[in-house]
Amino acid sequence: MIAEKTGLSKADSRLVMSFMWVTFISLLIGGLMGLLQTLVRTGNFNLPFGIGYYQILTVHGVILGLVLTTFFIIGFQFALMAKTVGMTNKQRKWAWASFWVMLIGTIASAIMILLGKASVLYTFYAPLKAHPIFYFGLTFVVVGSWIACFVNFHQLYQWKKKHQGEHSPLLAFMVVINMLMWFICTLGVAATVLIQFIPWSLGLVGEINILVSRTLFWYFGHPLVYFWLLPAYMAWYAILPKIIGGKIFSDSLARLAFILFLIFSIPVGFHHQLLEPGIDPMWKYIQVVLTFAVIIPSLLTAFSMFATFEITGRQKGYTGLFGWFRHLPWKDVRFFAPFMGMVAFIPAGAGGIINASNQMNQVVHNTIWVTGHFHLTLATTVILTFFGITYWLVPVLTGRKIDKKINTLGMTQTIVWLVGMFFMSGSMHLAGLLGAPRRSAFSDYQGSAQAAEWIGYQYGQAIGGSILFIGILIMLYNFFYMTFKAPKGVEEFPIAEAPDGSEPTPLVLENWKLWIGITVVLIAFAYTIPFVDIIQNSPPGSPPFEWPIGNG
Amino acid sequence: MPSTNLKHQVEQEHSSSEPNLKGTLISVSVVGGFLVLSWLAVFGLFLAR
Ligand code: HEM
Ligand SMILES: [Cu+2]
């Protein structure tokens, strides 16, 4: 009965909950490392037992940036697909296969990192060399995620066969866009790991072409951030309107925004390599222009959100220029947490445009400003939206209800997170503008006057980090409570509808061949010439370095 | 309540109603302005260094 009402069978629920468990265990481990990092960086705390700073930083980056995100996203997307287009038993078996392959890979890599054999940070830049098992583990994670891609593609394909001529459900469309982008971009990271890193770390080849490896990494690395962001956008576009009692602003606009993200997220990796010698500045320029194209769907999204809020408010009878603002369900954590995520995206987006601007990149490159930036985008916007999703998704999966207690705790958690992040990310931004480096333990740089300017901000980060860690503990309690303790009942799986009498969505938006074609052409345009140039004119490759960090 | 009146008028003119989105226009303009200002601030820093 529960299954009928919520639309998720017991079997689907068990699958998705497994992904949620990995997510929240990762949050605890990764968060603890984050706290330790901020403490080390004050200069008043040393890691015990000979643990290295880069070891914990690798744990933090890999487990939060790669593991937590991927598991939450794939689990959430399975829930969305099961709900909107259904999941057959066979598909569910493959979905479990993706879970186990990813988990085995994660555990293998994690063991290597914890043994200090892979302190190469989550970007694993050559020539740092980790133990080969670390790279094999990463390969498993990616292959597991590919299985999930194909399950999702197959789910939509089957639905379309049964519903000839109909539009795919909006959320299913969005999931498939995200997984398409993920599949296309992970080809790059798979290529560098399989062709370059694994043979080199096994000692089969002596040298690695560093610039090629970094270029392939960032071909993957920028779409990676959109892989994190798009599931948050799914919730904003297609779930939040339901929670606030309204309708989707425009189905077509939402689909168009997602298509633009698919097209413009990949041919832009050079914006992470602006200070890398060996890439023709002309092609850096072209990719920066393409990067700025992503501002279009981002602003479409901002417009769409405000419009949803305003229209819903006016329909409820709130008038005046901003009267509609008051109707929003400020006391409902399912709204409040993602909404605060949206607010954080305003400074986060502003920072992103700054980072991508060639000249200003020189001001902030490799400073802790960058870390401050993605703790706003990823660790606030995306994470608060994921938490907001969790408050209804986990009860739906466990057959329980959100009660008053969990709502209050959730509101508290959101506020604690915002306060903590204000201090931590704010200090990071300011210290970065003063030149403080990212990815570095404490040092006074032999009494340098410039380094002395940073110390106040290092304390600011530690204060923010401690508050954030309290936020993590509250969130974990919330997760346990919703899993085991909350009152039994039926919680709704909120999915918003398109407004009555809206124009039908143009069919061209679902012309997959067209959009994939444009994506591939644009990638070929942005990468072929510079990539050939990089390969032909590279300096000699580098032998591996296992020391001072890496595999020491 | 001028804005609701306006909405009514518009509703009568078209068969489907055009929603009043003035608040949205102002909100997105503020966001856009913030993006430009923060960009200019750091660009100033770049020029100053
Ligand atoms: C308790 C909460 C958190 C604290 C205190 C914290 C703290 C930090 C600090 C201090 C750094 C930079 C250290 C350095 O560059 O030397 C860092 C890096 C990072 N954090 Fe967090 N963080 C937290 C939560 C998160 C979350 C929730 C995510 C993602 C979901 C995240 C993702 C990352 C990533 C990807 C890096 C980059 C690692 C690298 O540069 O190799 N953090 N964090
Ligand atoms: Cu990027």
C-alpha cells in the first residue's frame, strides 16, 4: 500500500537507501577530515600518529567530492526514474551491480589512501604517483557509474516505446541529460587513468605526459561540477514548486536549460588550466568564451525560480511587488534548505565568473579563495539541496513521516551550516585574495610579513569548520532518526506539474540525436587542434614521484 | 492593489493570462547587478596589483 501511494516499491526503496547509507557515512568521515584540516591550518594543532596533512586532505576531497556526491546523485536519480518511468526487475539487478562495483572501487581506493599509499589529492595530478590499486579503485567507481548510466537510458527508452509520441516526464529527461553528460566526460578521465596512469604506476612505462593527463582530467573535471549541480537543479525546477504549492514555471524552459548545460559544460576544461604553459592562449580564450555561455542557462534558472515563487504567491492572493515572498513556506525544511542553497549560489556564481576570467584567475589561482568558492557551490548550494531532498526522500523510502521534530532539527541544521560556512568560506575568500595558498598545512613561511596577514583568517576557518562539523553531527542524527525512529506513515514524493493550458513543449527539445551531435561537434571543435598541438609539442614525460607525498 | 488590476486587464485581453512578474524582473536584475559589481571589484584588485 505504501508502495502504491508513494510510487516506490520496497525493492526500489532498498536500492536507493543503500546509496544513501554510503552518502551519510562518507559525510561523517569526510567532515571529520575537514575539521582537522582547519585546525592544522591554525598552526596550533598537529596530526597524531604521524598522519600526514595530504593524507587527510586526500580523504576529504575524494570522499566528499567524488564518493558522497556520486552515490547520492545516482541513488537519487534511481528514485526519480523509478517514480517517473518505472524500473523493471532486470534493471534493478543492474542497478545493484552498479552499486556494488562502485562500492568495491571506493573501498579499494579508500584503503590505499588510509594506508598513506595514495596521498595524491582528489585530482591525482601527475607526476605524483599513488599505489596502482588507487587508480584501479577509481576505475571501478567510474565503470559502476556507467552501469547506472545505461540502466537510466534503458529505463527511458522502454518508457518511450510504450508511450509513442509523448514527452518523457521532465525529471526522467533531466536524469538522462545528466547521465549523458557524465558518460561523455568520464571517457576523458577513463582514458587518462587506463592509458596513462595505470601502466605508469605499475612501472610498465617509465614516463607520463603530464600536460595530456591534466587536459584529460579537466575535460572531465568541469562537467563533474555540473554533474553535482544538475540534480540540485532537478529539485529546484521540478520538485520545489510542488512543495510550495505551485506549478512548474515552464517545462520547455527547464528542458532548454538542461540541454544548454549538456552542450556548454564539456568544451570548457581549459578554464582550469589558464596558468598552464603549453596550451595555445587562443584556445584558452575560445574555451573561456564557451565557459561564459554557461551563464545563460544559469540565469534562466534564476529567472525561473523567482518566477515560480512570484506566480505561486500571486495565485495565493499575495500582492505588491514582493508580497509573494511572504507566502513561501519558510518553516518547511524541504523548502528552506534548498532555498538557502539557491541564495548561496548567488555569491558562488559571482565567484565562478571571476575564476573563469583570465586576468582575475591570476589573482586567485591556487589560493584558498578557490576552496572558499567550491565550498559555496558544492558544499553549500548542492549539499543543502541534497539535505533538503533527504528530508522527504528518506521518509518515503523507509515508510515514515517527517514529524515536527525532524523539521525543527532540519531547520536548525540548515542555519548551523549557513553560519559555519559564512565563517569558513568567507575567511577562505578573503585570505585567498591576500594570497594564502590552498592545499597547504600551516607554515609561517619563515616569518614572511605576507603570511602573517593570513593568520586571523585561518582562525576564522577553524571556527567555521567547527560549527560545520556540529552541522554534520546534527545531519547524521537526522538521517538515523528518519531511517529508524520517525513515526510510520506515508510521506509524499513531491513532483510538480506543468501549469494548465501551457503551450505544449516543442518536440525538438527531445531530439536526442541533435543535441548529442551538437555536443560532440563542440567538443571536437574546442579540443582537437589544441590537443594535437599538446601531444606533438610536449616536453619529455616525467618519471613517477612517490615522495614527499604520493606513496611515501 | 494596482498589480492585481493589471493582471485582470491582461487576462481579459488574452485568452490565457500573462502572469505579473515585476518582482521577478527586479530580483533577477539585482542578481545580475551583484554579479557585475563583484566582477568589477576583483578586476580592480587585478589592476591595482
Ligand atoms: C565540516 C565541513 C567541512 C570543512 C571543515 C571543510 C574544510 C576544508 C578545508 C579546510 C579544505 C582545504 C584545505 C587545503 O586546501 O589545504 C577543504 C577542501 C575541500 N573540501 Fe571541504 N570542508 C567541509 C565540507 C566539505 C563538503 C561537504 C564537501 C563536498 C561535498 C567538501 C569538499 C571539499 C573538496 C573537494 C576539497 C578539495 C580538496 C583538495 O583541494 O584536494 N568539503 N575542505
Ligand atoms: Cu570549471
